Amino acid sequence: MAPRIPLPVKKFYESAPKSHQILMLKLREDILEIVPNALEVVSYGMPAFKVDGNIVAGILANKNHRSEEHTSE
């Protein structure tokens, strides 16, 4: 099970359309399974995951679409 969601991030998930929340939370679990030491933050207006001070993934939901953003070096 994924760790507790930090309050600022939780508020972002709760503000997303209900139809998107289930997928967003599943993506969160998947990301934390792959990168368990990631710090959850809100960055660039979306829930994001930091490792060693760098954003490595983010989840964004809009009215008509959802997006998973990831980075690599």
C-alpha cells in the first residue's frame, strides 16, 4: 500500500474530476512502487514526485484528458 498522501497533494487529487481520481491514484501507487523513496510534492501545478531534488514524474488531469509526465537524465 502506498504511503499517506501529503495534504497539499491530497487536495489536488480531490479537486480533480471524480472520473479521473481513480486512475490518478492508481498511477500514484504505480509510481511509488517503482520509486518508493520519491517525495510527493505539487510542482508545475500538478502532483509530482521528487528524487534527490529532481522531479522524476508528475500526474495531471484536465476536464477532457489525463496525462502522466516523466523525466529522465
